[in-house]
Amino acid sequence: MPSTRPTDAMPPEALLADYPPPHGEIAQELRQIVIDAVPEAIERVRPGWRLIGYDLPVTKRGSMFAWIWLEPEHVHLGFPYGVNMDDPKRVLKGAGITKLARWLTYAPGDNVDADLANELVLEAARTRLVPRPR
């Protein structure tokens, strides 16, 4: 899996090892979807948040456009600026809960709609590249 991170950073596999296999399998599938959709994405674990974040290499510090966050009951594919994304199928969650972020949620046993996830990852990357209004 392509990744650019400091050598002392936690690898995603180490984070995933803390969760039951069904969660890890969902997370691995989502990792592959993100990297396939945006091959230039920089994948790195955010240990403080206990999630895997994906940055676009457009600034010195990157620009996070997606994350995979595992919780005890499910796994999220999230978008920090999801409020700016087109969501014609109205599948993104988070409206009324957070100001900016939106996400998909998968419980163990759920099927990941790879085409839908791919579309949303591409949309998240596209909207993250759009300059913010001043």
C-alpha cells in the first residue's frame, strides 16, 4: 500500500491490530478504495485521534480529505469537509451532528459499496482542492 510517513510513525496495521478482525477487514477494504481512487494520497495514522488519515500532497503539511476511523461497534469512512461535497444519493451522515465533517458507517457484516465509496473519495479530494472563500 503506498504511503509516505516518517519512519517513527505508527503503521496502519498496528492501529488495526487493536480491533476485532471484522473491523480490520472493513478498514483494509476502505484503505484500498482510498488509495486506488487517489494514488497520490499520503496515508498516516493520527495516533491522538486513533484514525488513519489521508492527505493530498498540496501543501507542506498536506491537506486531509478522508479518514478511516474504527470504533468498537463500527468503522467510518469520513470526510473532514464533507459538508462541501456533492451527495446526490444523500448517504453521508453527520448533518446536524457536526458543522463540516460527513461520513459513511459500516458495521461488521455490512457490505462496502466500493463504487459509492470510490465516488465519494474522489469527490472529497476534488472539494478539498477547491480554494476556500475568504
